[in-house]
Amino acid sequence: MLVQLQYLRAIAALMVVYFHAILQLAKVNPAVDATAFIYGETGVDIFFVLSGFVMWLTTSGRAMSPVDFARRRIKRIVPLYWLATLFSATVALVAPSLLKSTVFDLPHLIASLLFLPWANPADPSTITPVVVPGWTLNYEMFFYLVFALLLPLQEVRRIPAMFAVFAVILITCRLLPETTVSRFYREPIMLEFLAGVVLGWLYGQKVLLPNRWAWAALAIGFAFLFINEALMPPESRFYAWGIPAIFIIYGAISIDFSRLPVVGWLNYLGDCSYSIYITHAFTLAFLRVAADRLPIGILQQPVLFVILSLVLSSIGGAIIHEITSPRRKVAVASRPPA
């Protein structure tokens, strides 16, 4: 595994944690106006491009059936997400006052478990699952479905076929009467997966940037991701945020990080990035409740709240990763008896 992908996973996950921590500040301390510091939503765009790249990289040149591919993706994604979803739904049922963006609704719960787009009963204007950040997984799983179905094609035909399929989906959803499904799948953010697939193909063909240009692309990508997030609305994210994310990934994969020292903690957080992403909402909810309950307003200090959000979300995600990681289970199972 390219270590730079691990770094980018960690950075993207922490960007999303920071974004949601800033949003929570308004609930923790209404007197604080943190709107000027709302950044990090673009971590999702990095994740999407990365996902397309990794899917191509791990299947190119290998004989893999759609069933085998689906089994691996389900094993990776589903168990933790279902646990988080069922836990959140249980809390919404027995202690609804603890949650601000989730109410218990059985059809919504079933749709969330099946990765189907569904209007959130707590805010019908949004199409989000029980675990709100899981909206990205609805796109991920749909991309995996299309990717898996195209695996039987010759490798040279897969990328054109993917573009054709997603073009038909986007156009059809825009022509159909507006429904929850058509609203969700007409968003061109899905093209970021295809951009990652193309980068995976370029990497396999060794069509990479020279080292100095790669570092420049990486720096420019992050700079414009930061600038465009401030200037451009989410509706234009597929190009305003997606293109800088492409620059970031292309620059990163073109750099030979094997010649650089490994940043161990960042590499490890890359391993934990999925767990951090799924569980950080619970950490932030805990901090919000703690800020309401504590007699002194120490947690209502913006900087401290954000730092604690990042640190505790990382620790919580790492703990969950260690508990649920298949590799750890194998290691424990193979340990000789005492």
C-alpha cells in the first residue's frame, strides 16, 4: 500500500471531524460565530477520488469476480456501519433528547441499513441516513455496485463502460420527475470516483508527474481546495472541490514516498480513518452533552472544543479499529496457546 494514501486518508478523516466540530460549536456555545472557520467538508471529495483510485489499483491485472469484490467491500464497510446505525437508532428511540439530527423512524432505519437514499425525518430537506455522515457510503456502495458489475468486462473496456453507465444515470435522474432517488443520484459528485479510477489507470501505466511538478500539484490542490471551499457553494463541488482533490491525489501518487521517513502516527490514523469517520459523530455528541452538563464552561471554549474533538475522535476511532480490524482478529486467533 502506498503510504501517501494512508496519509491522505488520515488527513481527509480529520478534515471532516474538524468540519463537524465547527458546526457543533453553535450548539455548544451559541454566542460564538464560527462560520468564518467552517472548512473540512472537502475531505469527502478526497475520499471519493481515493476510493476510485484504490478500487482500480486493487483489481487491475487480477482475476476477480463481482461476488468476490462485493464480499470484500461488504466485509470492510458493513459491520461497523450497521453497528453504528443500530446504536444511533436505539439512542434515538430511548433517549431522543441526546440527538439533534436523528429521530427514530423504522423505514428510515431500514433504508439506512440497505444504503438506500432516504429523506431524514429530522430534516426532510436532507437525504441522509441514521448516521448522518453515512450519506457518503450510499454513494460509495452504489459505485462499488457498478464497479463490480463491470468487472467481467475486459480491463481495457471497463473505464469507458463506467463513464457510459454514470453518464446515463446522471442524465436519466435529471430527466425524471424529482424524487428522493433522482435527487440523490443526479449529483455529479459521483464523477469523482471515476476520476480516481482514471488516476489508477495512469498509475498502472506509469504516467506520472515529475517529482517537482508532483509536489506543486499537491500544494496547489490543497491551496485551491481551501480557497474554493470558502468561495464556492457545495452545489459546485464536483468541479470546484473535485478538481483540487484530483490534483492532490495525482500529485501524491507521483511522489516516491519510499525515500522519505514514514510518519508513523499519520500512517496509523490512515488505517483508522474509516472508524474515525463513522464514529466521530458519537464523540462530538458526547462532547456537546458534556459541555451542557459541566458546571464550568471549559468545553465551551472554541479552540479547546475543536482540539478535543480531533483528539478524542482519533482515539475513539483507533479503539474501534483495533476491536474490529480483521487483521487483529487473525493475529489473536493465530497466537499459540499459553
